[in-house]
Amino acid sequence: MMQDPIGIPACFSGGDKPEESTTVTKSGQSVFMSVYKTNIADQCRLITVTWCKNLLLHGLSVSVDGPETEYTCKVELKPWNFWRKQGSKSFVVDGKPLDVFWDLKSAKFQGETEPIAEYYVAVVSGEEVVLVLGDMKKDAYRKTGCRPALVDPVLVSRKEHVFGKKKFQTRIKLDEKGGFHEISIECMNKNNGDVIDDSEMEIRIDGDLMIHVKHLQWKFRGNESFHFKKATIEVYWDVHDWLFVPGLRHALFIIKPTSPSTLSPAMSPVSSSPAGICVAGEGFNPIYFCEFCLFLYAWKVE
């Protein structure tokens, strides 16, 4: 396993373990985790790319699952440590070398936890770039000196921890070729003393109202589906703790888009039933899902 001399941000210590919620709550950090299914050394593996952000730093972590352990490369992006914004790291996965390259010198974050432009993060195995993120892919291929992989990686899932008072926003792609769409979730609570009266929730895409839940105190768990730009989007929610648990607590939203271009036997989920998806909360194992799912943990700050 690789030796990592760089300090590790607190948001990387929890991973997908049960204490993750406690770690995120105490740190107050936004955390975005994307899981990709790809081919490394002739084996299907999962690569997890994690971005975290607090008042002092941006953190980037790239992890590759192994049969018995997880191999991880971690980078801190401190404003006074400019040289760390470009570089590479090598480690070994099951006896095979793996390299991670990144260039974040000119990355544009615009308030986001992960960059939105002018960057790349590339993972190289066996002289192939098995995963490349960002809009500077040509620079990534030139820097690594390696060719694109024959098998394209597949984005399996995305997990986000975001903080807000009433409104929570994220971005989502309905298919790989399309652009991002903005999803906003807003909860309106009408309080009468200590009693919550007639709470409502709205879910919008690009400003258009898609789901309006009235009497949320009776419908704090549920699901609906709707059509948007030729895609069917399923939304599952659990906002119980928002309404009935004091202190800083999160709601969970699972957003699952299905577009005609993604419907193929190879992309079919193992289980498409609501029960099969809703049990995939904190202990979610993305290897069982081939269609994309977004897991949004919305932390409500009073």
C-alpha cells in the first residue's frame, strides 16, 4: 500500500463507514463523492473520487477498491501550497502500478466543492488512462503520455453532503453527452410554537417545479417520478429528521435519472424496485447499481 506523507483532511477519515455522518457533522464540510466503474489490469474495479471543502482547504482523494483493502491517493489544496495543485502519485494495486495525475493550478471552483472548469484528474494503469475528469483531457493525455482506455468508465453513483437552512442545490447530468441541470430542494416549515404545522417541500429542475409535497409531516418518506427532457427521473426522500429530531440532522434524497440513451441490457440495475434502492443509504455499495444514482445528504442548519 502507498505511503502518504500528506496530511489527510477530516472528511476523508470516515469513508463509507457508519461514522461518516458524525465526521461530516463535526467538520461542517461539503463532501462530494463520485464512484466510477472501470477496467484496471483486466479487472472490473471501482474508483472513488472525493472532493471536500472547509474554511482552510480543498481536499482531493482518489481511491481504488481491492479484494481485501482500498488503495488511496490523497491531496490537500492549501492556498499557500501552490505546488501541490499540480503533480502525480504512484501506488500499487495487487502488484500492478497505478498513477494519479492532476492539474488544478487554474481550476475554477466558483463556490463549488469540486472544480467546474480548467482542470484534469487522470488515473493511469498499464499505459492507459482508465479515468480522466475535467475539461482539459488533451492536456491529461499529453502529460501522462498514455492513450485513452479501450473501455470507457461508467459513473455509477454520486454522494453529496451539503449544508443549508431551507434550500439545497446540486447539479446533475441526465446523460453523458448532455450538460448539467440544476436541482433545488426547498423545505418550508410553518411553525406554531413547538408544533410543526403544514410543512411543504418543493423540488425544481432548472427553476421548473417538478414535485410539490404538501403536509410533509405526514409524507416525510416517499417517492415520485416525473419526465424532464425525454428522461424519467425518480426521486426518493426521507426528511424525518428534519422535522422531528432536534439539532443538526440531514435528510436523504436519492435521485435516479433514466434517459433513452442509457437503456441497454448492460446498464440495467440488478434491482430496480423502490425497496432495493431505498435500502442503499448510508451503507450503499455502488457495485450493485449500474445505472447512475445521486445520493444527496442535505444537512439543515438552523
